[in-house]
Amino acid sequence: MRLASAPRPRAHVHRGSVEAVALWFDPALLGEAEARRRVLAAWTPGVGVFSLAGGFLLRLPAPRRMDCGSAPGLPFTLVEGVLCSVPLSASERERLAPTVGSAVLVRAGKAQVHPLGPPQWVDVSAWLDVSGWKVVAVEGLGAPPPPVAELTPVEAPTRASFGLGAAAPEAEAMRARMEGRPVPEGLEVPREPGLWERLRAWWRGETRRPGQATVDAGGAPAPSSWFGRLVSSFLEALAGLSRGSGPATSGGAASGAQRPPSGPGLFSQLTEWLLSSTPLGELLGRRKAEYVRKLFELLDGGNLDEALRYAVPLAKEGGLSEQARVSLGLPGPRESLSITSSQGSAGGSLFGSSTSVYEALRERYRAAFKKLEREGRIEEAAFVLAELLQESEEAVSFLERHGRLELAAEVAEGRQLAPGLVVRQWVLAGDVARAVDLARRTGAFADAVLRLERTHPAEARALRLRWGEVLAEAGDYARAVEVVWPLEDARPLIRTWLERGVESGGVGGARLLARMLAAFPDSFEWVRARALVLLEGEDAEGAPVRQALTEALARAVEGSEPGRVLLRAAVRATLRDRAAGLVSPNPRGIEELVALTKDAVLRTDLPVLPPQPERAGFASGGTPRVEVFGAGEGGPWPLYDVVPLSGGRLLVALGEAGARLITRDGRCVAHFDVPAFSLVLSRHEDRALALAPRGTLKRVSRLDLVRRRAEPWCDLRADAFAPEYDGSLWFLAVEDTVMAVDALAPEPRALWRVSQVGGHVFAVAAGPSELSFVMLKGDLELERWTYALPDSRLRSRQPLPGGPVEQVRHVSLRMDGELAVLAPEGVRWFGPARQELLPQLPETALAGLVLGGAWFAVLRRPPEGGAWIRLHERKSGTLLAQFMFEGEHPVGVRFLNGELLLFDAVGRLARVDPGRGEVRRVVPR
């Protein structure tokens, strides 16, 4: 504050009606309690309160017309950036020389200039006594929401599907055993001793001989020599192996994993030796020959009903599997003619390595198939193809040729054939909704359309159109246009999609603007008006949008004069942005753009372009840059999450106050009246999901950023979730289950899920081509799973190096699988490649670590208070900059689109561009 050197101003207060921007309340006149009461009564979202001359200055969020005689406080007006409590003449202003952002207050006839900055900020929340309030945990009175529904899997075809009656009791009992179910009462059939039981009995001796004194509980004599006991124990172990079917495969994770083929194990090698080098080989050969002879007699005699009950599946690739080839167990009668839904369901083998027997049996299966087809027994013939010959695709084609379209689709999906084929079959079966769901889950639209175009062009056209509609519903208008463009009669729909895409703005909207001109030349005036608005901007945030429009126009010009007209303006904008250092195209690229315009004047005026200097960024050597955010800074809104959009816009989460779309300078563009504590942004930037905690659940709302609308969607449980999505599928986790939720459906449902992964999932990240999640197993080991998208193929399962983790303080996971875990002993790094160079941090007392591609940020809370966020280079770990937030409020840190965002609950917000080395402070208004 300084005293004015001018005499007393002629006016002491404003009179009449003025456009007030602030009100001053004097405690000396009103009393402290009354002054505070008036401040709180006048407080609205967006105001700021400052300490001024012993009183309180309340800065209004927008000018307001009011009568000076009835105003609750002393009105201030804004003149050339200065707040004034009186109308000042030019000479009085000149002698006072107030700075922009300051305030001039006249008291006792004297004018005084007061600064208005963070030191003068007043936290009015401290005036509110909430000590008498008690936080009570609440829960909804209604029933909890049901679990997320799942796309119902197709059941394997049953006997009834093939027109067969009830199976014999013996077959039902066999089926129950194979499925691991208890045998129903009355169906139990006495079980003959297995091969190993008979072999063990043979070793011990079938009858008691004189002099034998020791008999075991089962009636077989127990060997007395140590060698006999050793061999007996070994045979019992082998018997257990022969009875077992290997580890059980649970649904979900394990069922989706593709195990690599394994070579013959110890049991297989030992069995091979027994068959070839001991008298057992001859015995087993006779028993195999007996079973094979019986099977051949049934097939050659035309008794197909009984033969199919005894038949065993053959491997497709030229023989039987290694495990089946050396199996010592004999199969019983087949329990049913149902086609199983698993590719690896081939039963045990009978034939050792005899290729001739295998080929003979294969020929007889083929003959049986042809006979069944001649007799019109289509379903049973398909069973032979799919189950016995393992020719699943041929079985699907056979069923389709004979009009069994639904059964063909069930076989295709149940046998896990190519996703494109599965989608095609469901389209032909008339279940288009299921076909679309499967295509969205596996990304098989393109393959299915190509398969249909060869034989069913009308169905292919309908599926292509539905494909485009799904993409447009998800906000991917560019791909929707590409997909539907071959359909001539769909051009009106394409035009509508292009207009909606342009409305969404950003880089994608700029590219679609050029596409609109190329696709519909009659839209030149419409395109020109919007293109010039973009190209005439000079802001740094809009530079990527202008560059994208220029590149798109260059591709779309194609000899079009209207396109060249806009390209000329775009080239000039590019030259302007290059000179300002906003973009960095090389000189050759500029010359090529100028040549495309065919503008001789522009070519002549084009100056010699010097090489573009490299972006400075943050200095990687010397003293790192330090930015301090005072406790009095910030805005009126608490910030719980922030995501950047192209063009400099920001979407901010304000908690129960909703969400706001703001400009780069903090001005509100749209307000969404739904609770928002976390934001999940679509990669197309036209929509977002807003999440708010509701006990153990989360209230999820959908935000339409183009039409500026919001709607509550659902309440669901999400222990972890991906921070962005493609507008269609959103990946989240609940306990040990990861799922892809259909974000376009009226109610949440999972199009894909993997269950029982073996631990609690607490981090999920998904991108266009990869999905990664991290789980904590019961033994405190961390494991990372990575899937390839969109077909959801398991790519890798890797434990975190370093052993168990006693406590996980913080986890940061990127969509490519890069992982950083903050544990008490330090940071555990796990890059996409194990041999990648990982940075070393100087200290371990960290509160958080967030990965951001080429950079990462660490959060520290020193004992003296405040929060320090340190920006490091990813490869070397070099410290680039530090940001200090005063106070004890938690600070949010988020990387998105190459930008670092820092925010907290008192409204402080910083946008950091690590590549340019720029820091911009934003105050939402």
C-alpha cells in the first residue's frame, strides 16, 4: 500500500447505478461478525475474497449492475484493469499510477493503492465452525445393483440338438464321470480295474502261494523285499498319473491362455520304454488290437449307432498327440454324440505309433460320414466331422450347406474357430445382435464382412452398415466414414457423421473437415467458414489442430480448386506458427505444401526457411526449474481430476458440484450437473465418464462433450478401471475379474471377461492395441497380465521381479505394460522389456510415482510440510523441474496426451508441457 501524492479526490464514492465487479466490507463500521456474515451471504461459486485495508474485498465472478445506495457493501468498478471505489479523473489516475490488478480505495478523503495477490487471499472456509458436525457413513436404502451382466456363452450342442433320444444308463454314468460330477443314483455301473491296477496286481501275484505270509488290505500280497516294495510304490504312483487328467482348468483366465506344446514327459518316456522293451508291450498290444478290432467291426458292419459310441477322436494334424500316442488307458464307450466346445478334447489313444491303423480308422470315419449324409442324418454326420475327424470348419460349412444355420453358428463359436467366421455364421443364423456383440468383442467386423461378401452380399452390406453405426455411436466418425463409404446409398448418413465429427472439434474434427470437402464438394462454403475460424487463430494450444487441418487438406486437394483455396490459407497459418515456434515442419515439407497450392505468388514470396531450432524444454543439466504454488492461490472450485482436450480445453471434476468444460484461460464453456470425482476420457474426445464414490460402489454418469449434456448411467463396483476408453468398451476390474463393459448399452454388461485370475486386481490400463492389469496374489507376489486387443489374446503373464511385496503404497501402470510399484523398500520397476534400462531414484521416501511415457513424476511430502512434485526424464532419471504446493491438501498428478497435470482440492491447477518446458497456471471460473 502507498499513500497518494495527489490531493483528495473530488469524489469519495460511486453514485447511482454502476457495473460493480467487487464489494468492500468494513469491519470497523459493520463489526467483524456482520462483515463476515455479509461476505458469506454474497458468496457464490467463482468469487474471490481478499484482505483490503482491514476489511474484506469480495471480487465477483462477473460484473453486476447494482444501485450504490442499496448495495450490501462499497461497490468497486473496473477501469483499465484497476478496481476503483470512486470515479477517478485522468489526472488523478496519472498521479496515483495504479498497476493492473490492484485496487484504489478512498477512505477519509485519501486515495490509497492496494495490491491484490495471493498474500491477500482470505480462506472463508475457516470462518465456518463445523466442529459440531459429525460425518456419518450412509448407504443406499434400495437393493444393491445386480452384478454386471455378461454376454451369455453358447452351450455345447446336446444329444437333443442332434435329434437323439436319451442315452443309456451306462452312457449317462460315463458322462458324469468325465464331467467330474457325482454319478446319479441308480446309474452307477461296476467299474473294472484299470490297467495299472491290473499291472500292480500282476506284480504282487494274483493268488496266494505257499510260504506267502503278508497280505495287504486289498487282498493282494505285499512284497517283502525292498526292491519289490520300491517297484510297487512306483507302479502305484504311475497308476495315479494314469487316472488323473492333469490340473483342472478353471474358467476365465486359465481357459483363455494358450499353453505352448510340451514334449514327452518322464511318464511318456517310461511308458514308451515299457511298450518296447518289456513283456508288457505284447500284452498291451493284444488288448489294443482287441479294442481296435471291435471298433472296426462296428464301423465295417454298418452299426454306426454303436460305433459312434465307441469311437475316439483323431488329431487333425496327421496323427495322434504325443500324450494320446503313449497312453496306457483304454477308453470306455463314448457317453454321447454331443460336440464338445473345446478344441483339445481328443480322447486317449489306442494305437501307439501305428500310422497305418490311424489312416485306416480315418478312412472309416470318412466313410461313416458319407453314409450318414446319404441317409439324411445331417447332425450325426456333422458330429463325425467336428468331433471324430476334428474338421470343425468343414463341419460348419456342411451344416450351412444343409440349412442347419443355428447349429453351424453354435459349433463355430463353441469350437473357437476364427472370430470372423463365428460372426458370419451368427449373421446367417439371423442373430445379428449376437454377431455384432462378438464382433465388437473380438474386432472381427472386417473379416466377417469379407467372408460374407463372397457368398451373401446383402448380409455383408447390412453388417457393414451396422459396423459403421457402432463406430459412430462410439465417436469414431473417421473410421465410420471409411467403413461405410463403399455403400453409395449411405452417403446422406456419411454426411451426417462428418458434420457431427467436425462439431466435436480438436484434431479429429479438423481432419474430418478436410474429408467433408473431398467427399462433398458442394459443402465448400460450410467447410470454408469453419476452416478459416481455425486457421486464423494464433494460440499455442490450437497449433496442433491447424497443423492437422493443413495436412488433411494437402491429402484431400487432389486437383480440387476449392481445396487449393483453403490449402493456401492453411499454408500461411503454418508459416506463421512455424515462425512463432509452435510447429516444426521441415523446409522441404513447406515447399511441397506450397507446390500443391499451385499459387505462383505464394511460391515467389516464400522466404528461405532456416532450420527449425530444437525445442528447449526443461534444462537437463544444472539447477532444475522450481515453481511454487502458494497456499492462497487457486480458485473457488475443488479439483478432483483433470483431463486435457485438444485446442487447449480442459475437463475438470469438481466432486459433488459436477464437472466443467473450461477454456485454456479457465472460462467455463459447459457445466455438467452430475457428481464427478474421477474422469474417464474417450480417445475421440467427444465424451467422457464421470465417477463418484457411493460406498463400495461408484455412480457412473455419461458426459456428451459435443452436445454439452450429461446423464446418470449406473451404479457398479469398480475396484480398478482404465483411465481412458475408446467410447465403446471400458475395461474395469472387480476383485479377481477383469471385464470389458459395453459403455453404449442402457445398462452395464460385459462383452468380455476373464475371471479367477488368481489374485486381487488393483490396476488396469488399456489402449487401442493392448490391455494390461496387475494383481496381488495370496503369497504377496505381484503379477502383470498383458492382452492384445481387440481380439483379447493373452500375450504374457509375468511376475514382478524382486519377490513378495509386503505393502503396496502406490502403483502406476501404462497401457503398454510398463509398471512402477512404490513399496517400503523402494521403487520396483517393470518395463515392457525386462532388459530395459531403469532409472534409479536418490531416495525411497516417496508418496507416489506416476509414469508418463518419456517422463515420470514423483510426489514427496517433506516433514516441513507441503508437497513436492518432481518431473524426471524416463530413461536417465534426470531431474528436470520441481513443483512445490504449499499446504497439506493432497495433490493430484496425471499424465495424458504428453502433458502433465497438477491439481488439488483448493483449486490450484497447473498444465506442464515437458517437451516445451512450459508451465501454465489455470484458475477455473
